[in-house]
Amino acid sequence: MSQQRLTINGSTTSSRARWRYLKLRAENRARVAAFFGELVGTATFIFVACMGCVTTPLFLNSHFELSLNFGLAILIAIQSFGSISGAHLNPAITLAALIYGVINWYMAIAYLVAQVAGGLIGYGLLKAVLPLNAIVGVDEPAGVCVTVLSKDISVLQGVFIELLITCFLTMVACSVWDPRNAKLKDSVPIRFGLTVSCLNLAAGLFTGSSMNPTRSLGPAVWNNSWQNHWIYWVGPLVGAAITSIIYRLAFKGRSEEVLELRTSNAQINFIDKV
């Protein structure tokens, strides 16, 4: 029995040749996996973290509990997807990685798309599994997990708070990427989990302690709550850019082990290489 014949780009070939034509090379498969790792990882983080923010007369919660929950949620996401995509889960961290030299521009765009989609999916799942009175209520008039400024905090103060706490988060990320830390094999998920918990404890009552545009975007879209939303893009992105530039120029170590994704042979393996 002869093989099935077909035409690709104007030439006739076999179905086996077509399979070879469509099959992705290893580095391209790694990039596709990284995209979906960011999407699912961001959705996981948003779903778990925002579920921990629910506060009603029946579901009591405290600032300490929700701050700890945010750290543990980021720990779960990084542990699950760190080896696949690096688990940025945050456009601000992706911007910092681009400036630092860890990732190239087209992967940064892919990560941004994945993170936005993941944030929307994660919060959408939360709305699907929780009753409406757990999402919007007396304690959460704007919607659970929506980042809003405290009444005593001005818009300018809010921008600077978000900028500064994102600077601290980005400094931790840059230190993890620094090749001089390559031999330090302690847990990266725990590092970021504790960092996020600490920053939430410190700033959560003032601005909601977003540090992550897509963490604020998902709840804002699903609850149609946009008050001062621009703060949660400008503050984190500017803070991440400033910190990564300063770290790269003033503190970055030199080593052949620095991970780069600018070549066709690069492998996406942040946890082991960085």
C-alpha cells in the first residue's frame, strides 16, 4: 500500500514527511511549554491567592492570614512551573528579566500575553466556584482581591508605595538570576513566598500590595472596578525597570553561566541555570 501523498508549499511529499515538517524542534517546544507554564502558573496563583482573600461573617480572615496565603500561593506556582518557564507570573518581573538579560523581547511579549490570560482565567474560576456574596459584600464592596487605596493614602503615595515594594521584589529576582548565586541551592519558591508575604504584611493595608499588574487586572475586569487601576501598572513596571537597570549596571556578576534566551540553541531552565 503506497503512502498517502499531499502538497506542502507547492511540492508533493508523504504524510511522514509532513509529520517531520510540522514537528517542533526542542527549543521551540520549550518556548511553547514556557508560554503555557506562565498561563497556568498565573491562573493558579490568582485563584489560590484571591480565594484566601475572601472575608465574610461566615468566612473570617485577617490581614496576616491573607498575606501568608499570598506567599504560599506564589510558592505553589513557582514550585510547579519554575522549571518550565521560570514562573515570572508578573509583567513587572518579566520586564526586569528582559532588562537584566535573562529573556529576549519576543518571549517577554509571549509571557505578557500568557500572564494576562492566566490572570483572567484564574479569577474567572474563582467567581465560578464561589457564591456572589463571597465575591462582593460589605467587607469587599469593590470585589474580593480588587486592589484599592486606603482612604488615608493619596494617589501619589499609592504610586510610590507600589513602586518601592516592587523594587524590593525585583531585587530578590535579580539576586536569584545573578550567576554568583548559582551555587546557592536553597529553595527559590520559599525565597519568593516569604518575600511576597513580608511585602503584603507591610503594604497590603495601604494599597493592596499588588506588585503585579495582572494580579490587579483579573479582579478589576471581572468586577468592573477600575478606581485608580493605572497605579498598579505604573508603580510596579517603573519599579521593576529602575531596579533591574541599577542591578545590571552596579551589582550584576560576570559568568558564562548567565542564562540567555537570545540564541536558537538556548534552553529554558531557570531554576537550574540561574
